Amino acid sequence: MKSERAAVERLRDGELSAAAEEVAPSTIPSPAVPIGAEAARSWEIRRFGPDRDQWPEKFRLIAAAYDGDVRRLKELAKSMDKEGKGIQVILTNTNLVGTYPLHAACDAGCLPVLWYLVEDLNMDVNKPDTMRGNGRLPALRFLLDHGADLHHVRKGVTLLHAAVEKGQSEIARFLLSRGARVDVESSFFTPVKLLLIEDILPNKHFTQLTPLDMALNASSLPCVKLLLQAGADVSVTRFLHPLARAAKKGLTEAVKSLVEAGANAKANVPDKYGRLPIELAAEYGTWEDVEILFPDDSIIKKRKSDLKRQAADAFRKENYLNAAVLYTQALKVDHFDATLFSNRSICWLRLGEGEKALDDASKCKKLRPNWAKAYYRRGAALILLKDYESAYHTLSRGLELDPESEEMEKLFWEAMDLK
């Protein structure tokens, strides 16, 4: 069993060609990586050579199912039937760490093989798999038409969860049309994994991910819209409010769709760090997101003011790197504040980062082309980069805008002497 498990792990790494990632099984029996012709190339050469007749029988059988070769599948099953139990028993029980011929055929979308296994051999269409794959709509339709359980939950994963997690909107649409429950919750993720993706507190429940949550995590706008059209609950409060998820991802269209579907734009549901959806929108999204969530920008102004104050304190203490980081956070709140670019530019200058200092000074100048300090910052950065000619012309323009500036004049003469 250990050697077989190791072989399957090599399949997952691309040396072989299919098998069993140890995650919660999906009720869509479809391996994540095929064992057929395309993905098996490297394994053929490295392990058993290009002659498939030299492959171990189990691998040949699963590969035949993936390739859609019904005749070969029958031949191999007959060859493996040493005890005379019959082809049906062999095809029903032969697997690679939980991946059966049925699952390989589903992953490849091989309807002839599916038809043979289900119609002729009466194989169980609800047979669980140890893998979670990409799914094939024709294969899924075939299985549901032949009695597969649309609502089956295995270790917290439903068909709809599996589809939206991968952003497969057509499969999600089909499942919803068949009556999939739009707000069914999933416990697929472990507490540790949730901590990595959710920014939640360890003592909170972790069995409450809905398809809408997973669609937002996957940044799949088509799936989000489908779920909302199907009546997904936009008011429930879990680890992150749906609006907070969309805002944190910068999904403007999802934010719009959620608000249109009735989500409370002023939902007072903070994340682990106490940030409201409006604050997440300001930090991770766009101003359009901010305006959708909260036309009154007083919260945003306060956050920017706090960050600027903290940055100024760090600068006074000569902690220039921390100051630059804080100005960066403030710029996430307001991308168009020339003063923030100017202040961050001098932080980079003090750190000896000439290119970064010049870049911020140039952005400052672009936002406020008639502000003398923008030219002063740019001139200082150019001198650090030893581009004295450009510094001279830049500072000359700065003096035209502010002829009384002593620091500008001093830097101007320095550039003139060096050029």
C-alpha cells in the first residue's frame, strides 16, 4: 500500500499521471490529474517506458478508462480476472488509492466508458472518490441522470461547493437548475486552513462556508452572480461578511451585485483586525468600492489621518523604513494624495533608495505639477542617482515656482556644481 501511495503521489507531481491527493473527497468522481495519454508522458518515460504493455495492470486499467478505450478496458479487466469473478467485479473493485475506472472516465468526460460502466455493469454512480478534480459537465449530467445524489455531502463538500470553488460557472448553473441548495454550508476546511485564508479568530466556528463564500474566495464573479440570482443569503454573518470578502478581494462588480441583492452596505461586521467592509474596500479595493459601501468618507479620512500621524512619528524617530510602510498603507486608502508620495519619497531618500525616491517624486509631480516641493523631491532623488543634469533642470523649474525656497536654491547650486 505504501509503494502504491508513493506512486500516486508521483502521479500528482507530474511524473505519473493521476491519483489521490488526500483531501476531502468530492462527490463529483473526477481525478484532479488525469492518468491518460497527455499527463502520463513523463511517467511513461521515467518509470515504465513508452510501452504501455509494460505498465502495472492497475495503471493500464485506469489509463484505459481515462482514454475512453472501452475495448481495452474489457481486455485488461478480463486479463486481471485470475479467479474468474467476472469483469464487473474487477472494474468495480480495482482502484489506485481510491480512484476507480468510473472516476477516471468522469474526469476525462468519456461518455462511452461511463455508459458501459453504469448502463451495462450497473456501477454505483455515488461511489466516492479520494480526489477532487475539475469536473466535466457532460459527465456530471450523465451521473445525475442516472441517480447520483445532487445533495450528497461528503466531509462537508457538496457538488455546488466544488463547482464554485473552481469558478466553474456553467457547472454551478446546471446544479442550481437541478435544485442544488444555494446556502448549504461546508466544513471542508480545517481550522488551520481557515486561519490562513479567513483572518478569523481560533475560537470561532469553522463549519460555515457557503457556496457564496467560496465563490468570493475564488474571485469568480460569474458564480457570485449565479448564486445571488438563485437567492443566496447576503445578510448572514460568518467569518467575513460577504461584502467584506468582496471588498478585500477588490471585486467591485461583486460589491455592486451584493448591494443590489440586498446586502447592507453599512454592515458593522469587523474582521479579526477590527476592520469594517468600508475600511477593507479602502485598503484593498478601489474608490468606487468605497463610494458604493459608504458615500460618507469620514471613516476613511480618519484612517488616513491616523496612518499619516504614525508615519510622521516614525520619521521623526529616524525609523524611515517603518515610516515608508505606513505611508504605503495610507496610499492604499487614498491613491491620489500627492503629499503622501512626497513624504514617502523622502523616506526612500534617507534609506538610499534612489529609484524608489524618484518614482514617488515623479508621481507627486504628476498629481500636483505646480507644487514646488514635488520638484524639490525629484531633484534630490536625481542627485542621489547622480543624474545631475536632470536634477539641475528639475530644480530650476522648482525655483520658478518658489523662488524664496532656500533649501531648493541650495540643492540647485549643488546640482549645478556637480553637472
